[in-house]
Amino acid sequence: MSNNKETLKNSNYEEAVKVVRKENRASVSLLQRRLKIGYIAASRLIDKMENEGVIGEARGAKPRKVLKGSKATNQEPNKEEWTQEDVEKLIRKKDSNCRRYLKEERESIKMNIEVQIEELKKERDKLLEISKEPDIRKEANTILEKYEGQIEVLQDILREI
């Protein structure tokens, strides 16, 4: 069953590339009408074509620009047909995707560090209560110093991120 789905997806994709190249424009609604498919399937095809370099990035309400050559049609891109603008747009898109990914990763790391700091502070506070007992005061103070050191290191990391 999954093999049939893959074959259908590939044939839809190849057909979508043909439609886009023939019309020399690309839009979700164009693919919906020509291929008689739903919005989600058409938008996935558009995304795949953009990732494959068949079409350019979204330009608001305007149809996307069809780029020359593509891995999707098993053609090597003819570098002479690519304009400087096409290359710059693709570079900006990839750069934007990388920046977005790094920003998301940075935020995730910050959240994890903040959680670790809070957990260490809770442990430290518990230990402070216990350290009032004379029997374990020395041992508790040693552990407290370690917690304080770990908290400082994590806070330094947070400031650098």
C-alpha cells in the first residue's frame, strides 16, 4: 500500500512540475485545478518544488517564479540559464531557514538551561533547610558550594547564548 502511495505521490509531483513549467507560473490553486487535488496536497507539492529548486519563493499574492533546470525533472541545472537574482533568492532562503533553525535551537537550549537552574535552586533550598542540623552541616555546605558553582556556570552560559 505504501509503495502505491509513493508512486502516486511521485507521479503527482512529476505532473505538477510539468504543469508549472508549461504555465510558467506556480500556485497552489493552479495545481488544485489542473491536478484535481486538495489544498494540502497541492501546497505540499509547491513546498517540494521550492525545496527542489523548481520554483522560487513566495511573493505574496503573485504566483511563484518558475526557475530553469531542476533535480526534480532529472535535468542538471543549466547554470547559464539561472539569473543572479535566482541564485541570490535561493541563497537567502537557505540562509533564512538556517537562521530560523538556529534561533529555535537557541531558544530550546535556553529553556532547558533555565529549567536546570530552577531545579538546582530547589535542591539548594532543600539542602539549606537540612544544613541547619549540626550533624550534616559540613557535608551540606560542601554540596551547597557545588550547586552554587553549577548555577553560576549555567547562568554564564545563558548570558552567552
